[in-house]
Amino acid sequence: MIEYTKYFSSKRLIYLNEISYKLITLEDKPINVSYKIKDTLRTEISEENQLRIIFTRRTYFLPESLYDLSVSFGCVLYFTEDALQIPNYKELDYKGYFKENSQYIGDIISRASMEISQITSSHGQPPVITPPNYIKS
């Protein structure tokens, strides 16, 4: 079993990556709409000692109505010297691990959820509060 907690130093960088908001106005508003949430996670080794994680949460409606909102946060983790000595450290399934264990991505998921709440409350309505964990589609 791989001990991912030994792969990364305590140093990390969190940043807002992207926000996309599209207000959808329709003359004939659909009566039956479904609210959807879609989470995606990307990982890439950007330099010899960094793992970049991008978490994106998209909230939208089917059929298309009201709004389409996407919030993306990033996190950079720094590999430890011990991890850099492991021959296959670049080939491990980091994305799969992070989807199952929110230890490293919990902060960016919470921030995305908070941004969604702030943006959806901008029209004077109660905010949409999404769960602060990875939602599997």
C-alpha cells in the first residue's frame, strides 16, 4: 500500500483558477428542471518536485435554465525528497487517490463550494450550498 502522506511536504499553494458564470434568461421557463452538480479533478506533475491539482465544480440545470456556473480552484503540492527517489512516483494514480481521500483536496473543494454560495446569492435569493466533498457522477 502506498503511503501518500509521505509523498508531500507540508508546504502547499492554493489559488483560484477560474470562475465561469452564465445567467440564462428564457421567455418560457421550463416547469420541470433538474439541478445538477458535476465535479472534475485534474492532476499533473508540473515540475520535478510539484504536483498540480485542479478541482472544478459545475452547477447547472437541465433543461438549460437559470444559470450555468463553474468554479475551479488549484493546489500545488511539493514532493518530499524521499518521494523523488521512488522510481515510479510520476506514474501513480494521484487523481484516484484524491477522489477517495479528501485530505489534500478538502480545502479547495470547500473554497469552491463557498464561491458557489456567494455567487448564487448575488440575486438576493438564498445561496445554493453544495457539499464540501467530492461528488462522484
